[in-house]
Amino acid sequence: MAVLVASDLDRTLIYSPSALALTMPDARAPRLLCVEVHEARPLSFMTETAAGLLTDLGDAAVFTPTTTRTRKQYLRINLPGPAPKYAICANGGHILVDGVTDQDWHAGVLARLAEQCAPLDEIRAHLEATADPLWVRKHRVAEDLFAYLVVERELLPEAWVKELAAWAENRGWTVSLQGRKIYAVPKPLTKSAAVREVARRTGAELSLGAGDSLLDADLLLAVDRGWRPGHGELADTEWTAPGITALPERGVLAGERILREFLKAVRGPGSEPR
């Protein structure tokens, strides 16, 4: 039976140093594997145990990284295990096949955005006009599809985020706060649509997923079984749905637990991954 595993990456399977949540005594901390280097600095990690589990998963299922990252940001990650045949980037704006964009899929996405929501330039202008330089460090546009801000989280007014979300909602956009980044993403730009397309192409009879943020909710609703870690927007709001398991683990150990759950589901009842 073909099984599709579509998983978010950041703060789900891989973790920046600030997101590791190593709350145990130092001597009991797990060994970590660096899976991303950016500007000559280590940027993202998973446990060595998780790396072994992901390798096993890549051999047993159609593992499809499903991320809001741009293609460039995704391609600098060096995940263990077999190279994924498919990857979903830019929150569903691009499906990569053997590392190359499927242009037909991307053209269809652009057509839906043009029909169903306010243009990116309007969103960018609003962010420029309302975000305070006191707490904004960077304004960014990803793949000409969506916008995000890099902020000083401790200075960020919670009321501003709520006001932005309400303003964006009326224009067909969604706002998500993840770590030091605030994303504004068009509602038709979804991970779930891309996951359904990969499932169609692969003939998957079972689909599994995991994610931690608001932008992952539609992904989790689109798969047969899903998991969310004990941190992130979905955990903070106690979000759940049928077929979704809320895990207690937080930080990098949640990534390890998610991979164990994926493997158990792929292998069937009675299996126990290492």
C-alpha cells in the first residue's frame, strides 16, 4: 500500500537552536545532527535518533517535505535518508519534482490567487505603513506569493497582530505568527491543495501529516491521520480535529516522537520503530 507522509519542517521535524527546548539536564540532552547551514553557521537540527527514523521512513513511504519555506530556503536543508521525489514549498505555491518546479502546478496557483484574493502589493503596502520599525527587523516577500516580517518578539504588540489578522481576513489572506516571523499568506495558497495533488500522482491509499502552526491546519485536515507537537500556534489554541493526535512533547524531542508515530502508522499495528 502506497503511503504519503506530508510533514511540515520547521518546529515540526527540524529545529533552530532557540526552538530546541532542551529542558533536561545537560548530561541527558540528546545528540543532535545539524541538517542546515546558512551563511557558514549551523541553523537547523534534529536528534540523531530522529535522523535514523527519517531514513527508515524514506524507505517505507513517500515522504514529502511540506513547508512554507521558499525553494531556495528548502534546498539548503540536507535531510538524512533518500532524497524526496516530491517536495512542497512556499506553502503550496510550488511542487518540486526531483528538485525542479512543476510549472503547470505553479501557473494554476497564480491563476487562483488572481481570482480569489487581494493582490500582494496591497498587503505589502499595509505592512510597510503599519508595522513599527521599533520592533520590525526585516520586511520580506517570498516567491512573489506572500509576505512576512522578521520581528523582535518581545516588543511586538499583540493587539497589532490581531488587528492585522482582521484586516487581512477581509481581503482573503491569513496571518500566522511563528517564532520571530509574522506571515501574511493568501487563503487559496495552501499546503493541502498541493498534498492532494501529490497523493493523486503517487496513488497513495493512506496519507499522514504533521505540523505546528496555523498554516498547517489545512494540511492536517487534508490527511487521513495527523499529529501536532506540544508547542506552536495549534497547541497554544488547543486546536484539534478528528484524526488528529496532540502530542505532549515540545521542541526537538517532539520531532523524534512524530517520526516514530509516522513509522508505526506506515508499518501497521504491532510495529515499533527503533
